[in-house]
Amino acid sequence: MDMYEMLFNGSLGSAFPLPITEPFTFKMAREAGISRRRLGALLDTGLVRRPIKGVYLATEVGDSLPTRAACLRLIAPADCIVVDRHAGWLLGAEMILAPGEHLSLRPLSLFRPTGHGRLRNDIARSGERDVKDSETDEIGGLRVTTPLRTAWDLGRVRWPDEAIAGVSMMHRLGAYEPEEFLAGIEQFRGHRWVTTLREIGPLADGRFESPPEAVLGLHCHQARFPMTPQVEVPTMAGEFVARLDLANEDLLAAVEYDGAEWHSSPAQQAHDRERRLDACREGWLVEAFTKRDLFTRTGDADVRIRRLHHEALRRRGRRLAS
């Protein structure tokens, strides 16, 4: 089957020299007679994707925990522990990998137990880590940190934005109680970036539906404008109007994050405008943010959140304390 037939059928087909239900590496592809140029063409057409660095998979296979385990198993040494973002990914946390990870292909988070030495290659971000046996599980033949340990590790990074996003996505799994997570923070006293974990620990929330929503929630906290995730707006008669990403029900003010995947098409944008107009008719102030507002140097999210807070208070005849 040539490339045109594959595209027409949306499948690699039975003539593909490797099992289309299994992930493979470039070395496996080359040994099967697939040139680098042909593999690049399959990637460009979308028939093949790279779920993680160094691994390829037929797009038609889809995504599942067994598939994720099979991808990691191809390149993870037997004595390694999958940690951090890739542990969360393997455990089923949605959107835990960095935006565009399938394109930028950041190194895998694979660490060895203390005393075993670090991996030295360009595929893995590696080192040694003291992890208890009780803090690991086995998934598809791989050792992976438990959801709770993974959440603690994801919170111990330099940047609060990254920390609250990772921890919140782990909270969404419902594999542990948030109180258990908070109670365990002090065991990392003296560890690198534990101050970040302490800062974002009480703010992480499984109700954030995406990492950018969690980051937006952090900005609201830093602007001293408390917001609750996923607030439903009813009419006076109790009929459903809209569900807002983050809202202050006392002041009837809300902020939302418009990601490119769900809010970029004309139909999606029209739906968002109508939904927010309906909320405004019920007395709400709603401010929408995009990645440019949150993740660029010229972003003005903090300024706009403070402005929204001022306006919400002004309507109530109140002022923001200095």
C-alpha cells in the first residue's frame, strides 16, 4: 500500500512491515526497511505519531494505559523508575505532559534508585532518587511512582506555575485524599524546591480541568482575588445558564481560560460568546484569557485580574484594600 492509499484509508494497512498495534523505535523501523525519509513522511501525514521521545506509534491505535506502558517499556531500563510527568502520564493523568510535548519531545523522566547511578543518554532526564518500595507500583512491567509520590515530586520544581499544574492534574485522578497529600509535604523538608511545594500545596485542586486553568487559579490567588473552580450559574428560577472555569460567587465575577483545542474554531468562539453573554445577563462579570495572557512575557493576566476585582468591588460599593 503506497502513501496515497494509506491516507485514503486512514490506516497503515496490512502491508506495513511492523505490527501496527505496537509502538516501535527508529532502530526497529530501520531494521524493518522503513527509511528515515519514509518515517518522516508518515509523521507529517499524521498516520504515525511520537507519543514520547524515541518511540513511534500508529495514530489509529489511539491512547490507553497499556499502550503508554508499552511505549515506555521499549526504552526504559529494567532498574529504572518512571517518575514525575511521565509517571503521571502512565498513571492516566490527562494533559500532564507539557503542551506540545509530542513535538518538542522533552527527555523522559527516568530515575534510578539511590546508589545505582544515573542514565547517560539524550532520551532520559535522569539521576538518582530515594524512593521507598511503598511509593512505587508496577504498571505493564514498569516501576512507576505511586500517584501520591508523583504528586509530591511534581510539586517540588522551581516554578509555581508548573507545580500547581502538575499536582492538580494528579489530584484529578482521585487516587488519594488531598488531606493526605498536604500532610506528607513536611517529609521533604530540606529537599530542593520544597518551598514551591509548600506554596502551591494548599492551592492545587482536582477541579481544575486543565493545567492552564490551574495556572490561572494561581494568578487569581496571587492577586488576592479568591476563585472557586467550575461554578455553575443559574437563573433566578434555578435554570442552568453556564459553567464558569473559575468564579467568585460573592462578587459575581469569573475568569476563564480559552485553550486552542477547545476554543479556537468560529463555532466554539460563538458558543463561548453566547454562554458568557448569558452569564452577564445574570449579573456576572466574565474575563477570558488565552495562552498569550498567561505564558508570554507580554501577558497581562495579573493586571486584568486586578482590574476585574476592582470592578466587581465597585459594583458592590466596596474598595480593594491596599
